[in-house]
Amino acid sequence: MSRNNEMDEDLELDDYREEDANRTFLQTHQKINQELCGEITKQEIGRVEVRLATSVDMIADETGLIHGGFIFGAADYAAMAAVNERNVVLVGSDVQFLSPVKFGDVVDVIAQVRHKEGRKRNVHVEAFVLDIKVFEGEFKTVITDRHVLKLKLFDEEDGK
């Protein structure tokens, strides 16, 4: 094998290694119903894209309006996946519903971690139907040592 071929193969291997360095695997919310909360279409460190295909089960009225809770759920899921820590929980959000979503729409959600401070993460989330922004928000999350349902919230001495 010539030296040029070896160099080409090394360069190709470096390309794959760089891709692998940016590739992440979902560590949280692994059992979520993707039909109701969306499917991850792209995942990088600190950034996630989720696609929510609206369904009959999401319809709120006879006009085919999709209940905003499903859009919020997809945005929340995207925020959790962007943080991508096993025990991440939502502690607050400031969101705006900018345009209605109707049955048959496909909603693309983009979540990006914007700020890290200790165990806290702030995630900016936007959702679009085609080129129309339908949702935007800031999600405040906290990473806990243990699962939120297994946290000791009160001292045992308090009897609570």
C-alpha cells in the first residue's frame, strides 16, 4: 500500500472519530411515548431536534386544533434530551404559543442548552410547522443525584 493511501485512510478514520465525538446517546426519558411527545431526529451534545407528527388523539375540538399540551410535551422532551442527564427534571418554564397547530401538521422542535450553572441548565426551545414558529420557550432544569421519585424531600425525623 502506498503512503498516500495510508494517509487517505487515516484522514477518513479521523473524520469518523470526529463524528463519534459529537454523537450522543439518549440517557433520559427513554420510555417516553414518542407518538405523543415526538421522535428525536438529531442529537448532539447540548442540542436536540424532535419531530412531532400530530395525530387524532391530540385533537382538542371539531376544527382539528391540536391541544397545546402536546406541543409543550414535545418541547419539554426536547429540553430534557438536550440536557441528556439521567436524572434531569423540569423545574420551571416561560413559554409562548405563537400560532395554532392543526391535525396533520408536523412540528419540528429544536432545543439548545444555553446556560449551565452547577446542576442547573437553561434550555431554549423553538417549534416550527414548516417555516412558521408556533412555540418558543425557556426551560429551567435541574440535574439530581437520584431519580426525582427516590429523592428524600423531608427529614425522616419530621415524620413526613
